[in-house]
Amino acid sequence: MALKTPVHQFTETQSIQITRRDFFYVSNILSAFRFLTVPFIFYFIYNKQWILAIVFGAVAVVTDVLDGFFARHLEQHSELGYILDPVADKLAISAGIFALVLSKSTFPLWAFFVIVTRDVLIVLGNGVLAYKAKMITRSNLWGKCTSFFLSISLMFYLLRPIMSRLPNNIEFYSLCLALIFVGISTVSYARHMFRVLETHGR
């Protein structure tokens, strides 16, 4: 079944302009703060300090929710935000998963490579889009669902060592659900980017 991507799911700008004012938007400050959680998330997971890892992971999730809230309610949409928000999400999730792999947890190595490959392709695609079409594409519904379910799965993997009463294999089943969204969002972004580039070429 072909995936149809409504135009309203994406937001683009015809000229990439980042102003000094953008750096003082509450939404962008929260996104930038999420970058600061990345090394802590990696460090605490790698060293199996699960409580602190969960705390910083929760902070990253909360700032992700809040930056979207403030962007909408304070009308603080900006090209800088379209860059910071998804990149911060990808770095936080990838750092957490990479640390899990290095700490020899049960997180599958193949799933890590699938997720990282998807993120790299999207970042490169957006780079091409910005260079050739002078456009920035923000996360669509599929991308947001992907980040959400990956975060949930990551949390289950962090909770497993300290909560043995978790349902059997819930972390793996949640990961499988997240990977479904990884595949859907990849196809969705690719179709949209090729369509934009084709239109721009004309």
C-alpha cells in the first residue's frame, strides 16, 4: 500500500534564515538544553547507573514535549528550531542506544544499526534539500511517533535491570513496534524529499 504524505505534515521555508532572536526563543533554548543531556545519558547508561540514566532520559523527553508546546502556543516557529529539535532527538536516542550496546545489554546490535542508518539518511537528505532547494523539512507525524516509541523502548531497557517484575520481553516488543515506525517514517521522508527535489528541478 502506497503511503500518502499530506502536505500539511511537513513545514518548509523557501529561504533558510536564522536570526539572533531565534536563539532566545523558549522552544529553541529547550532544544539546545536537550543537547546537554546527551553526554550524561551516554555516560550513565554505559556505566550502568540506571537511576541517573532514567532521570536524564526523562529530562530529555520532557524538554522535547515542552519545546513543541511553547513553539505552538508562543508562535515561536523558526528555521533554527526545525534543525535543533530533530537533531537533538536523534542524538539523545542514538547516544542512549549506543551506550546500551557498549554496555553489553540485551539491546540488539542490528536494531542499533537500523536506527542509526535511518537517522543518517534523513540528516543527509535534509542537507541536500537545504542546499539544492533552500528548504528545511521539520519532523512529520511519523517522525514524532518514531521518536516517541524509541524513547519508550529505551526506557524499558533501562528499567529492566532494576525492575525484574516487568512483563517478559516488553522491551523487545516495544522495540519491534518502534522499528515499524522507523521504516514508515523513512519511506515517508524519502518520498517527500524526492517529490520536493523533483518539483524544484522543474
